[in-house]
Amino acid sequence: MSIISENIDRIKNDILECEKKSGRQAGSVKLMAVSKFHSVSEINQAINSNQFLFGENRVQEAVEKFLLINNPNIELHIIGSLQTNKVKNAVKISSCIESVDRIKLLEEIEKQSSKIDKSIKILFEYHTAEDSKSGFVSKDELYSVLEMCSNGLFPHVIPCGFMTMAPFTNDESLIRKSFITLRELSEKCKKDFPNLPLNELSMGMSGDYK
């Protein structure tokens, strides 16, 4: 068994324990493997260990690698800050674009997706910590965008939920506060926009996912 396989098994077991402790259904938490700077060979090792959800924040690198990986089970998310001039390629290779943090980016995703008649999932990034430089900082602004989506102004975009970056700190109370803020926002938005499938939360990295 490779180091990659061992690490994936260990993390998935840790997640299973966390699900039990929190009373969540087993398998309800997804593990995203961030594959930037990793080779096609290493990605294939992860796939052989039943890891199919990947994240990339360098669009050109992702294009070069994932066009070589022919596996229908792969789900690729574009993570991190995305420039509008990278959207054309991003929508071609990904199933979801996380970190949608401004209306201009959303409009470009709709424009490029409509050109290839592809529906693409998105997550809205919400600013919950001072360390983060991106994300919607105003709930009113976010609600305005959700209203547009609810009214069908972006027919090729599927708003699936929200993401956030917790502060880079060892203070667990601050990290939890960031995650709680996003969860509570999500619960309110689901009630206020029942026609949108806002069921996903993307948060937690290697150091704070537990």
C-alpha cells in the first residue's frame, strides 16, 4: 500500500470517528483531496484508493492533468480565488466552482457555461474570519445574489451551498465560531430560498477539519 493510500485510509477513519461523535450519519462528510502540485500518477494512486473528489486552484495545471485522467467517477472542484479570465477553462473541466465571491464572477460563470450548454455547481464563499481576504462580507449582498439565482437569472448555475476559510490559529474557539457562522447562515438561507439546493458546506482543512 502506498503512502497516499495509507493517508487516505487514516483520514477517512478519522472522519468516521468525528461523524459518530457529532451524531452525524456515517458517510455524510466528504473528503476533498487537494491535488495541486501532485502528478497524474499520484492522483491515480488516490483514485485506486476510492478517492474521487479532488480540488485544484490552478486552472491551467488542472486542465493539463485531468484531461489525462479518464475516469467517469471523478469530481473536480475549482477552489481558491478564481480570476474571470480563467473561468472559460474552469467550467470545461470542473463539476463545481467553489469560492464564488462576487457577482462579476458569477456572471462570467453563467456566460461561459451557457456557451457549452453545461450546468455547473457553485458554492458561495462567505467571509467569516479576518485572515481571509475574499468572500462576501455583507449578508445583504449575498442575499441579493441568491435572489437573482432564485429568480432564474443564471440558468446554467446550480447554487449548492457555501464555503469559508477559518482563521489560521490554534484557538479552537475562533475556528468553531467561523464554522458556526457559516452553518447558521446556511440554515437561514435554506429557509429563505427553498427552491435553491443549498445543501453543501465546504469548510475545514488538514489542520482543523476535526
